[in-house]
Amino acid sequence: MSQKELHEKISTLRKKIEEYNYKYYVLAEPLISDYDYDKLMQELIKIEQDYPNLITNDSPTQRVGGEPTKEFPVVTHLRPMLSLSNTYNETELLDFDKRVKTALNEDAQYVTELKYDGAAITLIYKNGSFSTGATRGDGLQGDDITNNLKTIRSIPLKLRNNDSKFSDIEVRGEVFMKHADFIKINSEKELSGEKLFANPRNATAGTLKLQNPKIVAERNLSLFAYALYSEDELIDNHYDSLELLLSLGFPVNQYNCLCKNINEVIDFCNQWESKRENLPYDIDGVVIKVNSIRQQNILGAIAKSPRWAIAYKFEAKKTVTKLNDITLQVGRVGTITPVAELTPVFLAGSTISRATLHNENFIRENDIRVGDYVWIEKGGDVIPKVSKVEFSKRTKNLSPFTMPKQCPVCHSLIVKPEEEVAYYCENFECPAQIKGRIEHFASRDAMDIEGLGMAVVEQLVDKNFIANIADLYDLKSKYNDLILLDRQGEKSISNLLDSIEESKNRPFHKILFGIGIRFVGSSTAKLLATYFKNIDSMMNVTISELQNIYEIGPRIANSVHHFFADKNNIRLINRLKVAGLNFIEEQKKELGNIFTGKTFVLTGELEEMTRQEAKELIENHGGKVTSSVSKKTNFLLLGKSPGSKYDQALKLNLTILNKDDFLTMIKKNEI
């Protein structure tokens, strides 16, 4: 085959494959079978393998390739990716319309778009080819996730209509996960004993942050494009830009609507609030945009939000179902939580049969009784909860709820400490607590033991391989039995045992948090470890001595003292010592005191470090971290997708630091 014929062959194959991709992933109109599509792709792969010099970045074969990335470079957006202000009712929509008309001194048309529940991204095209893709980040900068976005087949690697004047453009859209794909992923995670995603939005965000594009490709993410920007070509109105996006090869939602006035906008919002359950993906509202680009430019933007667009948020999804029983659930430190056992009802993409009732006080204050019909809501369309009783459906002779006296698992007496709303099972060997404590001990913020999810923990406990956290360090001798566990094998068990062994290197404060003393979170564990330096110093401490430590109150002091007064706990710690765990806190070298007397508040998702790591850096340099913004706050450390704390900091004219500013201050101080 001549070079000319080879080029023509490759060009034809690529055009066919991209056309089939467009028809299937963008228009949902498949033209050929999966088998025939795979044959074409394999033919192209074979030619490119034989002639690697002919491979181009926009070839369909390059959607998944390369080694996993170790970190995502930071991309500065060409123009800020602003967030939207929210409205929640018709009156607020009318107020928005009034503000627009007053500012323009003329009428405006609006474009309404479904508000997809996913992750915002930006795509840069140069000379018609996909160049760079990034997350929204903090609105000014985001992560370069180009290789991950290439795996989404609905994103064109090369723009259609090559004669288009729109060859150097920026496209913005929302990456999301359809219900069917979300269910599939969680089913697979459940089988492997991994923690499940809470909802499709979290699954999408987590997938985009994966460092291996091959895994991203398996997650089958989707995209809807909703904005087009070009430096060279003027676009008159937003609705036409959506049509242009479709012609360039991008998936654009079919339900976008051009509304002549705000009344049509309100009708659209009401229509989709009642119809959203029929969609194969999640939406949580409607986005309303002024159609005219000229008018958009006149209206401009405030600090974080455009004045020409707004979001209408739907009410939390809710429904009524029957409360058949109230059962008790035992947490890892013995906390007893009442749970509503419901007649199964479909709500917000899943069937709900259980929901939390929080505590005895909540049940009494809302007069919730077994046999009632109750309203179920999904807070943030995620966590099901009982909100109230539908008293119009209450029948006679329903008895008020009475808290049982015994633990439902081990049948020990349960107790309610003074000034607390929760009951507790104080039997440390309660089976329910054992599993919860082991899972907590293995968690990322504690011992970070990979492969030890609840599904694996349950098997290990139920088969009597372990009965407490110390038993984990004896598992190596049971290797031949472990590889017979359900959905496990030699490689999985070897990796688990290696991770258990590696966990012996964790610092004392991680272990102290992991052993699960009630009310001792990760920050308190670090405080105690730093103060006492080792576990032996803590064992005989009095309650009054504990309360003399800054930030340790009566509740924590009593809990710590109570824990070390239990001989079973002392035996457990001694076994962990013998296993080789470190119960002496490493003495940090003296660092600069640049933040002495300074108060920080953290908001948003920090890059390259966890909040706990940032908090430790601040404290190691003399500073203090609090949870709320006030006039006494010195610095706001700003991460991606900040919340209301950012707005409060702006109003108070506080010093706002991004990650780079923060680390630069520390570096200068340590020189």
C-alpha cells in the first residue's frame, strides 16, 4: 500500500469512527452494531501500530492512552468560570426579571436549561482539535484533566464542519453520570468491598480526579455542552450558540428552551420540577440565562456570579410512605440510632426502605409513631430522612415510641449520659461495634489500610478470623484461609496484608484516632498525642489533668479517662505495642512562628493536601484554625468550590490566601 493510499485509508477510518461516535453518543442514533464498530477500531489500531509515525492526537485511538499521571497541572482559565446565584421560588424569579429589565431599560428573552448535577469543565480547541480540558477549580484556575476528558466519547477530538470559522474556541459543559452507569459502578464497588459513592455527582467528581485514564474510560461519563466562546467570531445570542455547538459535534441537551418572557421561564421550571424523575440522569434545577450577548455584556457580573444568569433550585425530593417499625442501629463507638423501617418507596433515583430518625428527642418532638405515614426527604437529594408525620393519615390507637432498654445486637443495657441526646451500648465487645471499630481503624484518616472495606471486615469477623483491631496484625499466619474468602484471591489478600504491615509506620496520633475513643476526632487525637508525647503518659491521667489541656472539655476528658480505665482496652493497646505499632509521637523540629496569634478559616477543596494536612501546617507554625469566619479571622485559606465563608470573608475585607500564597509564606519563614 502506497503512502498516499495509507493516508487515505487512515483518514477514511477515522472519519467513519468519529461519525459513528457522533451519531451514537451525541445524537443517540446508532448506525452500526458494537461488533462492526469494534472491527473498524481494531483495523485502525493495527495500521497505527504498524505505522506509528501516522498517529495523531485527534485519532479515535488516542482517547485512552499513556501512563497514569502522578498529578494534575494547574490551568488558568481564559475567562473566569463563575458560579450562579440561586432562586427557590416564583417570587425570586420575578425579582431577577425585574433587576434585568431595570438595568437594561428594555425587555429581555431568556434561555432555560436543565441544571445537571455533575461537574463543570472547560474544553479548549485550537485549529479545530481538542487541546486542553480542565475542571472549574476555584473559578480562576482548575486542574488539567485533558487525558481523562478524552475518554468521554461524546467530546469531539476534532470539530465537525472543518470549514467552520469557529476553529479556536472554548466550550464549557457539565460532565455527569447516568443512573444506569452509577448503579453499575456501585455494584462493582460493593462486590469488591469498597466504599460506595453517595450519588452520581460524587461519582463523577471522583472519576475525573482519577490518575488513570483507563479507569475513567470504564466509568462511561457523559457530557452536555452549554457555552461557547470565540475571540474571532461574534455570536449574537446564546440560543444560537447552542445550535452551533451541536453542529460542531458537541452533545447539547434537547430540552433547552427559548422563552419570550419570565412567565414562560416559570412555566418551564414548574414543568421540569414535576418531570425530572423521568430523566436518565440527575438534575437539581433550571438555569436561566439572558439570551442576547449584547445584553449579557451590559449586565456584566459581580464578584462570583453573572448578573445575566441565575439558577432556580428545585425543592428537596420528598414523598409519603408508611412507617412500619422503628429499629435501633449500633455505631462503632456504641451510639444507638433509631432507624425508620418504611414501606419501600422510589425517591430521587433509588428505592428507600430505611431512613434515620436521629435520636429519641427527635421522635418525641415530632410525635412519630409506628404505623404513621411520614414524609421522606432526600437532603441534597442524597441522604434519606424522615421530616414529619402526615397527621391527616394517622389512625387511632398508635402508641408513642418508647426507647428499648437493651442493645439490639448484644442485649447489654444501653445508657444515656447526662446532657447528651444519644443512648450508647457500653459493651466494647458488641459485634456491631467490633465491625465498625475495625472499619474506622482502617480508614484513610487513621491507619489507611487499603482493601479493608466493610464487606471484607464483615467476612473476617463472621468467620472468626478477627475479633478486634489487634487481630489484624496476626492475619499473616492465616494466608491460606484468607484467599478462600468471597471475591478475594491471592493478589488481593497479599495487597491487604502488605497494607496492614505498612500501617505499623503510622504516627502515634493516627493510631490514637484509629482506636476509636468516643469524642476523640483526628484533631483532638493530634492535640493529645502532642501534649502527652506517648501512650503510657495518658493511661493514668486524671479527669482534672485532662481538662487543664486547652480545648479539652469535660465530655472529652471523661471519655478518655473512661477508656483507659477499662482493662480490656489496656490489653488491646499492649497487643498493638507487641505488634510493632508506634505509640510515641515524633517530636517535630522547631518551625518558624509566622502564624503565631493568627487565626485561619479553611473553605473549599484544597489542592495537593487535605484539610487536616493544612491544619497541621498552620498549627506547626503557631497558628490556629477555627470553623467560622468573624472579624477576629486573620486569613481565609481558599480551595476549589468555596462556600459561603468566602462571601463572608469578602464582606469583612479579610486576607484571602490560595494554596500557593499559603505555601510561599511558610517557605519564606523556614529559610
